[in-house]
Amino acid sequence: MSSLLVNAVGDVAFEVVAAASLAAVASVAALGAHCTKRQHGPEEASTPARKKRRQKKKKGPSGDAAAELKHPVVVANGVAVNTEPVVAELKRRAASDKWRHKIVYTFLDDLGRETVNLSFEDVDRAARKIAAALQRDAGAVKGDRVMLCYPPGLDFALAFWGCLYAGVVGIPVYPPYPGTLTKDLPKFNRLVEDSGAAVVLTNTTYHLASKMATVKGYFSTDRTSWPANLKWITTDSLADSLVAQYDEEDALSLTHNDVAFFQYSSGSTSAPKAVMISHGNLRAQLKTWESIVPTDTMVSWLPSYHDMGLVGFIITPCVTAARCVSMSPISFIKDPALWMRTASKYKATHVCAPNFGYALAARKTSDKQAAEMDLSTLKQTICAAEPIRRESLDAFTSKFKAAGFDPNSFNCGYGLAEVTLVCTGQEPPQKPTLLDVHKCILETERKVAVVSSKKGKQPPANDVMQLVGCGKAMPTFNVTVVDPDSKKPLDELQVGEVWVQGPSVAVGYWNRPEYTEEMFRAQLAGEKNSKNTYLRTGDMDLIIIRGRNVCPQDVEASVEHAHENVRPGCTAAFSIEKGDEEALVVVAEVKNGSSQQTLEEICREIIKTVLSEHQLKCEAIVLLRQKTIPKTTSGKIQRSASKAHFLAGTLTKPLFEYKAKGGNAQLKTPDEILAWLLEHVAQEMEVPTAVGDGESSNAVSETANPAEIDPNTPWAMFGMDSVAIVGLSSDLGEFLGCIVSPSAFFQYDTPFKLANAPGLASGDLAGGDEGDEQSGPAQTATTVEEIDSSCFEIDNFPEVQGLFSQMKEFESAGLRVPFLETLTPEKRRMTNFNTYNYLGNASDPEVAAASKAAIEEYGTTMSSSPIVGQTQVNVDLEKALCTFFNAEASILFVGGWVSNVTTIDALVSKGDLILCDALNHDSCVSGQRLSGATILPFPHNDTKALERMLSKLRTKYRRVLIVIEGVYSMDGDIPDVHEMVRIKKKYKALLFIDEAHSFGTMGATGRGICEHFDVDPKEIDVRMGTMSKALGSVGGFILGSQTLIKYLKHCAGGFVFSVGLAPACGSAALKSVQLMTEGPSRTMTLQERSKYFYDLCKEHKIPMGENTFRGAPVVVVMIGSTIATAKASEFLALHKINVKPIVYPAVEEGKCRLRFFISALHTPKQLEDTVVTLKIYLRDGFSSESKPALAAEVTASPTHAVAKATEDDGFKTVKKRKSKKKKSAQAKSTA
């Protein structure tokens, strides 16, 4: 059978050039019922009768005779096809001593490390568990529909097999992203409604994240909700005991006509179509993969919920016994070189991707990386799912030639969900079929005229089109090229519609009988009354202009090459109606940072290129920002969605629009409003830049780039005060032609929210000046009786219910809520990283003795406000703090939290401005709110943003207080104090530094962040410290000038109206300061231990916080998701290491972490053990027996050797002191 040339659009191919006559259609009598009758299994499942317990089946044929009736051998195009459901194959392998322990699935993380390995036995056991849960907990019976909603990973594969084991119809779906539920949930809900599914299978990671996002949405105006009465089952938390409860009855009763799964179209239409794939379809499709053998290895990044990822890389390995090594599509996008690096590492024989995957891998892999790979083992390099471009194959071949890649391994194919997966391809080794044809003849006459290779006159370059062949019909398939109007087969070298026939052609579309009849029951002219039917693949996106048939992919390729700033793979070409003819529209993304002049240049080049290469005029061109053009979940351009958005005027973030002729004025779209807002915000955010040297230099302004502004940033973060907001609201009103109240900016507190506010463009903005929507139900109450219980019953407070809901979700994921635990003796024997006893003073005998002596002399508490009198010990402590930390005066408070709150409240009030780091501690935030001053956070440690805000706002406020921290406890990083001091002096502001985590830990002698940066402490207006960190006690203090402290002692509410610091606490802190004064040995040891831990983590590739400072007492290890971080904490606890997880909502989901407070008391051995355990968890999860080997690896490291050499010196002073104390204690005991 000769080759076919296929031009595909989206998921459906519609133009095929028949290079030679196709073989006659083989007998398909056995397929009559399969192809012409609608599958009823899923329909029956929706009736009440199907929801009852299964009825006992009537006795029928048994043994081989029964199997022969249920699973007949089908002959298609001369090829015999076994129609036995694939579950039988998996069960046989799992029961076989030869196969049960063979690894069939491996999953890698973003760095290419193995996270999961599953054998046939593992898959079988998990499938039985899941099937039993469906049968027992969900009451599912054969034919019921079940949604499979998973993030990337192998949990999806196990759930899919579980559905097959239970005889239910699995429905792979794209999981709605928790961060964008408002956008993603409607489509998911449509699929649930369309399919009638009542059960969703997922894992705990996704379930927890999605539910937390839903809870968070309760407090948002854009509330989202999952379908009601939908049962969720988290498959990774099921009990092993379920394996024995699995009932095989439904699986054993499956026939080749029963539906195995639905494959929904990946388009964005409001009524997506579900393709019904039967067990017979699946078995027949696998006939095309039978060249794969058990010794082969497949490497994939394809999404599991798409047909190629599901059939090609989940089902095929279990049937062929090959191994599949997979990774997340996100991992591939982040690091495209990882794909081929993995193929090289595992000696892959089969890889597969759409055209863009090969282009991206070639573009993003360096020559050096490619040279280090070995791709000589590749048997098949499959390219399908979208139009294949010659330049992509050439680029990939050229890039990986040094790696031994053989271009003869390319298998260019064509398929669609309606044929289960693929229907044409080529069997390597052979070169892809490449043809140069006359484009003009192809478009106007629908014929293929091959460009002659002989010397002589050649056609113009713009009349040459390069086509890549997609092989020949695969086994069991008959593929015919048909004239869609006459329905007659076409002759050789003519263009028409692809019609497909074979046992892999799906049953039809779920609940779409008329469309099924039209697309799956097509008949050739003259065969109307026969049973010989075909699948029509359709021609949805063909551009027909003035009788010419133009492939949109060809126009898109020209647009991408028109200008270097057009982003590859991000262009959509389509036609619209204009009067009585069609007109061409181009929508394209451009690179960030393109100026207006560049955008105009891009537009001119597109017009010129399309006219030159296609003789078409562009009716309209829209240039978009990056990542805004509609795409499917698999990364394909959605032309129909782009067209719909263009016609509706709802394309996202248009940068530039060209129209050949003007149109009628319309209301501004949300995207137009957002673009306008960001442009104006950028103007407000001018960055002052010095020109020349010295203070006398001139200053120029650099305008911020609108494309780099996050539209979800609150207005306050832009440094815009009420005056600026009033001006902007007036300008916005002029732009929209209506009145916009300034209150709208407070009601909708980000540019994105305001741009999408209902009624904004028409002047009918909801809400207006009616007050704060957060006030809730009481707004509508006209009598006391009508006030909602959520306003006076604490149990019904939304924030209380939200908290308890989060805790319940955490527990439902099988995890302990790891907070408020009792510190039992067992826990106290663990290596503890949760306490900030940085210098070990809290457990020092001298400190404890001083505290006891104070109790004996003064009692347990002052029992009065310090304003009426201070104990001598507290007076001595104030003096000691001033002496050690180089301050004029100090004031003591009962806690660190109140120190910040009451001091900030005392310094500023209404009419003042607080500029605070976005990551400041809650105590700072609470003090700021209490003060009544205007609060504007600036991006974390961004001194440029801080100066930009001050340059705009300083003159509008009486006082400005800048609030930062010495060491940020959530990230372990530090500020640039030199720059902060320069800025505060330049703009005549006050600088407040919270040194809770830097006093005693930073600087050569532990005197804090000023010593670390060699800054005079007097340059800092207010320094705050706590006694619970380095000072081994409880309490807080403020250091500053005599005037400041005197003012606070008379006016700070947290001092005047609070009990004074307990003498026992003051005495303990005083002794700690005295010990620190004796020498910096403990601080030096702490810093050495912190650096050692940091270096070990870095050396062994433990992912730390991006800006974690080497030597700071806080080291942050990034884990990722909430679940993974909680599990890491539990894993460490099992190994006697106590460190609590920092999870959502304290930090952003995906950036959850473990926070290690390092102490001078930690030994190198404890730190090494911790790194070993972390490395085990990150590499193997909970399944590891390699701790001794890893321990040896760590102790053999250069970092360990250096630490060992200095260990005795680091602890010499501490050990001597403890030895003396021990002897002293023994002497007292003897006496």
C-alpha cells in the first residue's frame, strides 16, 4: 500500500493526497453490529434499574465456547484481530511469575529523578483496590461513567485500569487548575452533565488543592462550585484490604462491543463531543503497536488524558510488557532538553510528540547537551497529532545528530480520537516522505503537482509548498480519499476528505445520534444500501476564499516567519464572513517588550508576507501578549475559539489591532480596559534613575513595562494613594465615556478585577458607593430579626467555617494537622528544628539558675504595669541590651508580637504612610493596621520599587515609616540595609527593622544585621528584638534614641497598660546577654552549623529557597505541594527529626516548604542525618532502604570533611563551660 500525504487541522485531518490507488476494502462483515448499532451500555447505566445491585446472570456457554462468543477474532483487511479486553492481558501478566515483578511504569520529577516505579503486580493490586472502591463505596456497575481527574503522575494510570477492572466507563478529563477554577470549572461541569457521571476519581494532592481553592473562593465575588452530588474517591488513600473485596463479575462479562472509555474532544465548544471507544476498538488499535516488545523502553511527556498519552503510553506498555518512563508535560515545557536526556539515560526505543515538541526540544537543547546524549537506541520517533513541518524534523535531526539520532527512525503518522488513536503511519527504518509541490495548483485545482527536481526553470519560491507524508494505512485500516460533495473516491494525486474504515473506528458520539450517523456511517456513492460504512474525518478549519482552499497551518507558518518577534506555534489563521465572501483574519502572539513601533512593523511584515506567499489580503490582524491565544490542553491552537473571541471582541490582552476597514464603535471589552489600566499604571510606576555622580546629579525616569505588570496586583502595591486613585478614575471615565467612582478601585482592588467588573464599561457598575461588600448579609437586613446568623454566631462565621473546612480536608487526605501538638518526652528526644533556641541559651544551666534566683527574690510576676515601677533586674537588662547592641536606650515588653504592634501604633497615625515589605511578620502587619496610617506594601526586598513609591508619594504624607526585617523567617533571606538607609535618608523617612531573628545570629559577634553590613546602628530609627530567640527567655524589646524610648514609655499602650516583664524572664535574658558579652563562640558555632547545613543541601541538590542566605539561622527547603510537604514532615518525624511544614495558605500552593531553625546545639552528625533523610524522601518518597549508602555519600563529601576538621574548635568554649558547670553541680550535690 502506497504512502499518504496528510494535512491535519486540530484533532481532525481533512486534506489527503492519494499518492497511489488504495487497496480494496477487505471483508468487515464481523464489524456490522459494531459499526452500525449504537452502544447501549452507558445509556442503560443511567436508568434507576442499573443503580440497583447486580442481578445474577443467566447461565450461558462456558469455557472456551463462552470466550469465543464474547471475544471473537475479527478479520479486517486480511488481518486477524483478537478482541479480548485488555484487562485480561494485565491480569495474566500480574499473575505470572515471569512478569509480575517487571517494572512497567516509571514517573520522573522536574529534574528527571525517579519518584514512582510500578510493576505489573503493583498495577494489578491498585486496579483491584480502585475497582472495589467503585463497586462498594460508589455502587458503580458495568457501564456507569466515572471521571478521571488527576494532575500529572501515575495515579491516573492506576485509576484508568481500576475503571476497566470494574467494567465502568472511564472518562479522562483535564483537571481544573485550582488557581483558575472560575475559568476551568464550567467546562468540567459541562462534561459531568453531558456524560451523566456521578463519581470522580482523583488523588489526595489534587483533591485537597481543589477543595482549598473552593473554600478560598467562598470569600470571593467570583464564587465557583463543583457539580452537586458528585462523589469523590481519592484513589491513593484507599486501604489495601479492598483488594480482597474486588468482584470480577463485571470485568469477566465484558465483550468487545462494551464501551471501555470516553475520549472527549479537546476543543472549547460549549457542547464537547465524547467519542465512545469500545474494548474491541482498543484491542484492534493495539494491533498497530505489536512491533513493540518487552525489552523496549518508551519515554513520554504526553498528557494522560489525551488519546496518545492514554493509549500509546499507558495501555500499550501493559499489553506489550514494554517499560514506559514518563514525566509531566510541565516538566518538558520547563526543560525541553529533559525529554531527550531521559531517552538517552534509559536507552529509549520509542518516543512520541506533536510537531511542536520536536521543534521545542531542538530549539531549547544546547549543542553541548545534545553531544552528551546517546539516542542511537531509538527505533521509532513518532510524530503525529498536528501538521508535521519539514523544518521541525530537520532541526531535530541536526540538533541530535551528534547524539547518534537516526532520522530513519521518524514515524510520521496521522490519527484522531474517532479511530481510537492512529490510522496511518510508517514503519521505520525509512526516511519520512517529503515532497515539494506547486502551492497554487494545490489550492486552486485541488491537485498535487510535484515540483520537478530536474535542472531548468524552477517555480517562484512562494509557489513551492513542502509536504511531509504521514505514512500508509496501518494494519486493519482502510483509508480512502473521497470527494466530499460527490462522495466518490478520488484518483491519484487529487485532494479530498479522508474516510477511514476498520475495527478501531469508534462506536460513535455519546448522546449524539444524528452527528454519529453523519460522521460514522458515511457511504460511498452507489453503496447507499450496503453495510459498508466509513468514518468521515471532516474539514472544520479549511479556509476557502474566492474558490481557493487554503490550509490555515500554511498561513500560520508564513506569519511566524514574517517577523522575529512573532512567537512560534502561537498563531491562528481563520476566515470570517464579509458580505458575500470570506476574509482572512490572523491572530498572533508577540514577544514581551515589543514597542508600539515594533508592533506596527510586525503588522506590516505579516501583511506583506501573507500577500506574497498566499496572494491573500489580511482583513484583520490582532497581536496579543504572550500566553493569551486560545489553546487546547495539549497545546494546540484553537482556531474556532480564536475566531469566536475575535467576533465577540473578547480576545485576551490585545496589544495591537489592524483592520482593513473601520467598524462601528462598541463598548470597551474587559481586555481593552485592562490594557488601558496597565498602561496607565506603568506611567505611574516611573523608576527614578540617577545620571552622573553625587547627590547633585540629575534624575531621569524609566517607565515600567506594562507587559511585566501582574494584573492581579493590588492597587496599593503600585504605590498609588487616594489622590492618584481619584485622578485615575477620572481618566478611566473619559476612556469609557461614563462616570467611574473612585470607590470602584477599592471595591475591585486589582486591575484585573476592575476591568472585569460587571457594568463598568456601560457605566452601570454594580456596587457603586454602597459600601464594602465584605460586610455580608447584614447589608440587606432591615430589622434585627433579619440579621443572618453568620453575623453573630461564631460557629457560622465564614472564616471559622473556612478554617474548619481546610482542617477537615487535610485530615481527609490522611494527614495529621501538624500543629498544637503536645511535646511529649518522645518528641523532645527528636532532633528539633522547630525551636529558635539559636544559641542554646534556653537550656543553659546558668540561664536557668538566674531565672530561678529571680523567682526567689521577686516572685513569679510583677503584678503591675512597669510605669509604676521596674524591678532592678529589668533595669539592668535594659542597660545590658543598650551596651551589647550599641543603642542609646531600650524598653522592655512582655512579648515580641506586642513590641511591634504597640511601637508602630505609637509612631504613626492617620495622615502618615507605612511602606512595608510584602513578607513582613504578622505583628508588623497588625501594628500597621491598628495605627490608622495608609499602608502600602512593596515587593519583597525590592529597593527599586520602594524608591519608586517614595519618589511619587513622599510629599503627600506627614511621616513615612519603612518597615523591614533583619532575617525573614519564612524565606531565610536578608535585606540590603545599606540601600535601605540610603533611601530613608534621601526621602526623610523613618526606618524600622524587626531583628527578632538577626539579633544574636548575624554579624561577627551576634550584634545583628547592622554589624553584618557594617552599618552604624544609630542610622536605624527603631530596632526591635525578642528574648525568645537568641536570649533564651520570653519577651521583646525596642532599641532607639533616648527621645524615642522616653516617648514609648509614656505613650505606648502595650507598655503603659500591660503588666511588666516577669523578673524570671528578665533575669534569664540578662544572663544570656552577659554570656554573649563574654565572647561570640556560640554565634560563631551557629553560623558554622548553618553554613554547613546550607552547603550540604546545596551539594546534594536539596532545593532551598531561591534567596536563602548562607549563614542565616533559617534555612528553607522547598518541597512543592501541600501534601508532599506534609508527607515530608511526617517522613522526617519517622526518622526522629522534628520539622513542621509551611503549607498553603501560609504560602502559595506549589511553594510549600520545610523551615529549619538551626541552633548552635545541632551537631554536624544531626545535620548530616537530616540531609540524608531529606535526600531519601525527595528521591524515593516513603519507599527507601538506602539510608546507609546515602549516609556514606554525605559523610564522604568535601563539605563534611571541612566541617569535621573544625568541629572541635566550634564547640570548644561551649563544652568547657558545660564541663565546669557539671563539676560545680556535682560539688554542690556532694556538699
